[in-house]
Amino acid sequence: MKAYLSEMLKRKDLLIYLVKSGLKAENRDSYLGYFWWLLDPLLNVVVYYFLVVVILGRGGEDYTVYLVIGLVVWRWTSTTVNASSKAITKYASIINQVYLPKSMFPIAVSMTQLFNFIFGLIVIAIFLMFFGVMPSWQIVLLPIIILTQLLMLLAVGMFLSYVCVFIKDIDHMITHVIRLFFYASPIIWEGSRLPEQYDWVVNINPIAILLNAYRDVLMYQSTPHFLGLFIIMIISILTLIFLLIHYKRNEHKIIKAL
């Protein structure tokens, strides 16, 4: 394990390169370039605001801020999961020629999307100021929430990138699973849209726990549900340790499968 981590540290330049190339590739053929990192969440807010407020007549006080927080946080989750499924297979030609720790590829994906999320935080800050919603001292807890989500996405990304090397059909199923989580989480709806007897599904939903934590510190001037965040963080760390060991022992299988 130590040798594997040491090898990853030696290749940190590669990790930085993968992150930079990932950031450039997303907007390589775009006229507006990096401006889309700000414009995309804004357009999402307009679309869902029109759907929920104008058409369905729903949405309470400060719903616009509620909506933008949900969509920006969700965008980080969904883009990371989708990109992670192809993190290793995308670089099959390189992997088959040069020895590299394979876990670096899903890690690079998660770090790339983290930078995108930072631009999303700028959008959230603009909405908070425009609608006069001022966070209190609880905002100092924001890095803890971001770290918790990052660890969770690293764990999910490493798992999916490994499994998709051997079972490529999972890549097609991910879209439907992501859609299920979208509607089962309080992203565009205030609270859950599930029947009351299924509220427990939302209560154990890590996406819902993270969304509520972001809104607690940014909107409601209250402390988040630390127990839920702590459970997510511990499970994510243990999963990451297990996956790093598993990658180390089975990297030869990845090369054969590619």
C-alpha cells in the first residue's frame, strides 16, 4: 500500500496534467470557453424555475437560492459520476503502453470536476447577494461539507471506473441511476416528492444529506447534520482505502481487460 501511494506521488505531475487537460477538453470546441462554467448553472436555474414556479406554481420563499444551490451541487455529482465511468477506458492506449497507477485516472476526474464546482460556488454567491440571503458564521463549515462530498465522489468514481472496465453495460445504466437520485433528492423540489412512507429513503440518501448541509450553512444560518456528514465521510474513507488496495492487487487485470 505504501509503495503504491509512493508511486502515485512520483506521478503527481501526470495527475496535474490530467486535471489540466480535462479542464481544457470540456470547452475545447466552445466559443464561450470557460464562461460556460458560469453560464451553464445559470441556464439550469432559469429552466427549472420556469418549470416549478411558473408552470407548476410551486416554490416557497427564497426558492431561487434553494434551487441554485441544489443544481450546482448536483451538477458536480452527476458530471463526476458520468465522467468516472470512462476514466480508465478513455486512456486505454496509454495504459497499455506505460505503467501508471490506474487509480490516478478516476482521481483526476474528481479533481477536474472539483474545479468546475468552484465556479459553481461563484454563481451561488451571486444569487445569495442578489436576493439578500447572507450566511452567518456557519459558512466556515463549508469546506467540511465540500471535503465530505469530494471523498464520496472519489470513492464512487474509483469504483465505477474499475467496474466499467470489465462490465461495460454498467456505463449505460448509470444515466438511469443518476436520474433516479435526481428525483429522489431535494434538488428542485422542496423536500421529498416520495410518498410519506418512503421518507426513510431520502433520510439515508447521501445526496439529500449533503444538499441539506449546504443549504443549512448558506441559506438558513444553521449548523448541518454532522452525524450524517460524519457517516458519509467515514464510509467514503474506508471505501477509498479498500479500493486503493484492490487497484494495487488487480491492475494487471485492468490491462488484460483493456
